[in-house]
Amino acid sequence: METKAVKDKMWNKSVVSWVLYDCANSAFYTTVMAGFFPIFFKKYWSMGADVALSTQRLGWILAISGFLLAIMSPILGVISDKKKYKKILLFVFMLMGALSTFSLAFIPQGQWFPAAVLYGFALLCCTGSTVFYDSLLVSVTKPRFYDMVSSLGFGFGYLAGGVLFSVNVLMYLKPELFGLESATAAILVSFMTVAVWWFLLTIPIMMNVEEPSHNISSEKLSVLLKNCFSQLAVTFSKIRQNRNLMYFLLAYWFYIDGVATMMGMAVDFGVSINLDSGSLIKALILTQAVGFPAAYLSGTLAHRFGPKAVISVGVMIYIGVVLSATQMRSETHFYAMAGLIGLAQGTIQALSRSLFAQLIPAHNAGEYFGFYNLLGKFASVLGPLLMAVFMMYFHDVRKAILSLLILFCFGLYFLLKVKVKRDHSSAA
């Protein structure tokens, strides 16, 4: 049963409002997670601490936040699927995340622990809100437009996050143009702009998107949760019996963990080897600029060569980036690394889902994608832990980043074992 929000044409007010939420939360991932927080955490809130220690702390923050979200995801998923709480819970998660991000601007210098707690909580809320956001897709368009609308959200999120980040970078490089006293003040204000941006661009989805009325259960939440965990166990049992699918999920878990860790730790790596902060920020803009067209091009390449082949190339690019990072000494080298990450990151994210869809039975897609999404949440734990542990032993970030080779090499190994019947455009 379709809601009133569904129109015959792809573009309508509901679709635009839905896409705008991707633009809203992308600002957090770009400006805060990938951009300013790692720099500020190391140089401002961890001031005086050993470089290795601050990197360990950031690794633990990412690992703990990822683990908590993974534990919560089945609960959030059940609420999203079976209860009519999607919009209100999206708003609550957004509000808590935005307030935590805003509050970062008021943490004094040297106070790394409250900064870490606020950041970890904001990251948890931001990622958690996407569970409810994703589930609202069915309320804004018809099934034949799902792929296109979903891609539009991803693409415009890249662009919008890059726009605000570019403004924040200009504030950082030229604080006097904005009436700010220093680059430090500019970064603190940037956290506030992300929170306001996030809040304002959430309003359209609250006003213009209806919650789907189908599949709503009258059962108590406790019963639904019990059934949810039972279903996860059944799904896992089915996957274990399908060796080909098991190979892919193992591959995905390893390589997507490496991708997520690179996103969260790249700037910290640059700061740790004494690269200029301004250059690191410019490199992130380069990653954003390359990421959107690369993700678009990957679809064309996948149509011709198959998603498995294109993902494999993306993983190999990451292996090359990790190896070259051990010899990094210059800003030019970091720019090159940022460009390569931009090429591979969007490609891997965009095509993994479509490859998984080819491997599962279509009539049980919801069941299998629930497990896939759960695995994706857990895939933000191991990489930061490896980085933190390697830093404890080697006290050298160039050696610590080699730990990610474990993830990418195992990911590539299992991916190459996957057999795809329709792995070429001629069969697509």
C-alpha cells in the first residue's frame, strides 16, 4: 500500500525533503569526523600528550562508538520496520547528535575526555539516525525509483557536505574575513555551523514526508525484539550453508572496516607525521571532489566489467595507499593519497550493495539485507582497534597504519573466492 506522498513522477516535495536529510548529516561526517575533529583532538584537546597516545585515544573512540551502534542496530531496525516511530526517533537522534556537536565548541583546551565523549555520542546519534532515514525511502517514491532516489541522496550528500566544509575551511584559513580572532576560534565555530546546518535541513523531512503505514505491528516491542534476534540467528544459519555468500560477507566485513577506518583516521595520520593542517583540510576537499564523479563512473564500469571486478580494483587501490603511506613525507604525497581514496571510497560503497543483491534470493531480500546492514555496523570496530593496538606497541603511525593491510588483504582474498554468475554486462 503506497502513502499519499508517492507520486507518479520521481521528483516531488517528499523526495527533495528526503534527499535534504542526507545533505544534513553529511556535514557531520565531512567537517567533524573526517576533517576538523581529528586535528583539534590531537592539537587542542590532547595538547601536551604524546602523538601515539592521542592516536590511540581516537582509535578507541571510533571503536567504542561503532560497537555500541552495532549492538543497538537490531533494536533500531525493529522499531524502524514495525513501529510508526521513524520520524520522531530520527528527530530525537538528530537533536542529540546536533547538540553534542554544538557543545564541542565549549570544551576547554586540554580536556580530551569530555571532547571524546561528546564526539563519540554525536557519531553514534548521526549514524543511528540513518537507520530511520533509510527506512523512509519507501514513503517518498515508488519501487522503480528506489535506486535512483537512493543514489541522489548519496550524491547530493557528498556535494552538500563538501560545500559547508569548503566554507568551514575558508573560515579556518581566513578567520578575519568572518570576524573571528583565530583559526582555533574558526574550528570551534565550525562545529556550531554543522549543528545548525544539520538541524535546519532536517525540518523538511519532518514536515513533508509521511511514515509508511504498511507493515506496522501491534505486538509489544519486547516481543518484536525477541523475534528480531531469533530471525538474525536463522538468517546466519542460512548464510553459513551458502559458502559463496559467506565468502562475500567475510570480504565485505574486512574491507569495509578498512575503508571506514581510513575515513576516520586519515587526517590524524597526517597530523601525526607533522603535515600542515591547512594542507590536510584541502586534501579532504579533494577527496570529496573526486568521490562523487568516481561513484557515478563506477556504475558504468560495473555494467561493463561486473561489480566484483571494480570492487577488487578499489580494494587494491587501498592496499597501495596503505603501503605508500609508510613512506609519506610530503604534502604532495598526501594529496595523491586523498585523490586515490576519493576514487576507491565511493566505488566500494556504491557497488558492494549491488553485488550483495546479486548473491541473495530476491524473495528474502529484506531478511538478508538486515544481516548485511548489521554487519556493516560492526565493521567500524576492528580497524580502529588495530590502529590503537599497533600504536601502543610501535609508537609510530607509519607502522600502525600497516595494520589495515590485514583488513584489505583478507577482504580481497575472500572477495576473489566469490563466484558471481552475472558478473558481466552481457549477463546483466
